[in-house]
Amino acid sequence: MDTIPFHFMMFALDILLLIGFSFLLSWRSASRKSASATVYDGLPYISQTNISQPAVQPRWSVWADFFSLGLFGFVGIAGIRIIAKVFDTNKGQCMMEGLTYHGSIFLLIAACLLLRKHRIIVALFSGLLGLLIFSIGFDMLVWEPYHLVVENYVIETSKLKKPLKIVFVADIQTDRISNYERRTLKLIQQQQADLIILGGDYLQYYQGTQGVSDLPERFDNLFREIPLTAPLGVYAIDGNIGPNNDLFKNTGVEMISESTILENLGTEQNLGPIDLVLLSLNDTAGSVGERGLTDTGNFIVMAGHRPNFAIKGFRSQRYPGLDEGYQDAKRAPDLMLAGHTHGGQVVLPFYGPIGLGGDGFVKQIPQNMLSGMFTFANGGRLLITRGSGMERGWAPRIRFFCKPEISVIHLVPVEKNTGTEFQ
């Protein structure tokens, strides 16, 4: 809705471009007919006949058509950039919608104009390119960003007596409360988790964004409308985007701003128990080492917004994966949870994630570790979730081969040293 004025301006540009392109095609057709007529008038026996003679099409004509199409395409892209600058808070979104919708409109109508002038090769190219751009853009802008999926991960451990389910959701990162956010909370609650952890970045908007003055209040109302509950608690940790400390008032969600250790969770439920370490934003910038990790023998879950705390020493020769602070497997977290990367948000075939909108912390992470479950040499596991939201504000709201995710971790008890599941 906030890009509607942009589209009105773009439709005017579409009309101008198509009129100009049509005029150029007509002018070139008239020039060729005139040149052809001159040739045939020089042959008296042809000028006296009623047989229609086709115009001679020079070899360079196809390349001239491609050049004309490319020229008007370049002018269109320049126009999109100029118009998008007017919409300062979401120029990235305007650029993407302009290229996707208006770019495909121009190419498809240009294909029809070319076909009328019998420029079949260039017409096919223009039409197919327009369909391709529209299809990719529709996936990136409309379908995939809201195609929320539940990803299940299974971890076997001898430290638990009963199965335990953890739901981890990071990067809700929205600037509006819509049916998508409602569906996200409902889907979280439907998992019937023993423990729910929200991994930071809940709202994202910038000064000048319209209709967000009461967004934190509406966000809290959403959590009261669709309350999240779990036997071992619902916890939210700090992110690096938007207001965090003022959220979740009277919602049943416990906001954690400073690094906190909760030991022996699940004792009353006879689940193990587990130790839960919730990291502050600052402590996720690099390795937190063994700080506060006493050797209780419990299953340790450590959650932080940025994954850098777990992979700072990724290229270390001694332990590829975990920093020196985690070399003692007895003290290492059994499971580490992080978000922040959005899974790269755009994943290109044969290349991988590009880390759209990634900051310096994302750039420190190896490209093949922007999302997924990773097992390190000392037995520790790291789950980096793709998150349920996406970049907002100036950035385009897109995902490509990188669906939003609710992460569900199933901790399955097994007998020590045998791998046999408890019954």
C-alpha cells in the first residue's frame, strides 16, 4: 500500500516509454520501405507489375532492434531509480517492484509491438524475458516472503530422560501487524513446545515511516491476542534492530536484555534437566568462551541473536568451528541457537546466499553457514535460523530460495554409549 503513489508515477513512465518505442519502430519500418521502393523503382519491369515485393531487411536490422529495446530498457531503469529516490524510506522496495512489474509490462507490450512489425526473433526474446522477470519477481515479492515453513531438527542426547521440544523463532522484523504475523504466532503455538525462545529483531522501521507511532503497542496487543505458552517458559532476547526493551509488557513473554543463565529447567517435569543460557546482544558479537558454563552435566542450550559468538574461530586450525573457549566438550553448549542472517534472504542457484542487507557481523560468517544446523568437532551444534521476517525500511522486502522459518528442535533421549532411545 505504501508504494501506490510510486506505481502511479511509474505507469506514466510506462506510457511514455511505449509511445517512444512504438514511434521508433514505425519510423524504422517507414525508412526501410522507402529504401526498398527506391531500389525497385530502378527496375522498370518491376515497377509495372502488381505483384507485391517484400522490403529487403538488412542483416543489421535484428541487432538494431535489440539495441532499441536495450536503449529504452536503460531509460526505464534510470527512470525507476529517479522516481524511487522520492520514496526515501522504502526506495529498495520501489526499485524491486518497478523492475518486476513495470519492467515486465514494458517488455511484454514491446513484444506485441515488435510482433506487429514482424520482428519475430526480438519479439520472442522480449516476451520471454518479460515473463521471466515477472515470474522471479512474483516469487521474491509476493509468494516466498510469506510462505512460512516449519523446519524440524532432531538431536539425540543421553542427558535427557524424556523428549523435549524447543521452538526458536528469530527476526520477526516487521513494520506492520498483519495476518502474516498472526499466522506466525498461531503456528508457533500449534507446535506445543516445552520451551519457546524468540531470537531478537522484532520491529523495524525508520523515522518518517508512516503509521508506526503505536506499532510497539499493537505488537504487544498481538501477543496478548495470541498468547504464547510453554511449560519451561517463553523467553525473548535482544536484537540489533528496533525497540526491544519496551516490548512484551504483560504478554507472558519474559524479555532478557542481559546475559542470563537459567539452570535445571525441567526438573519438575522430569525432563533432564537443561541449562538455558540467554545472551545479551553484546555477548553475541564474539566468543563468550566458558563464561558461566559450570560443569553440571545438564544439556546446555545457548541462544543469542548473532551467530558470531559460536563461529568466531571458524577458521581455527585447532578446532574448525568453535572458538578456543569451547574446546572442552564437557563445558561446550550442546546446542547453540542464533538468527540475524535471515539465511542470506536471497539464495542464487549454483552460488548460494548473498547475505542481503547483511552487516559486518554477517560478513564474518562463512557463506555456507548463513542458515542450517552445523555440528562441530567437539560435539557442539549450532542452528542458524532463516527467521520469520525480512529486511524492512529502505531494503526490498524479498526472499528467493530462502523461505521464512519457524525452527522446531526435537531433543530425543538415548541411552548413554548405546544410541538406544528411551521408551
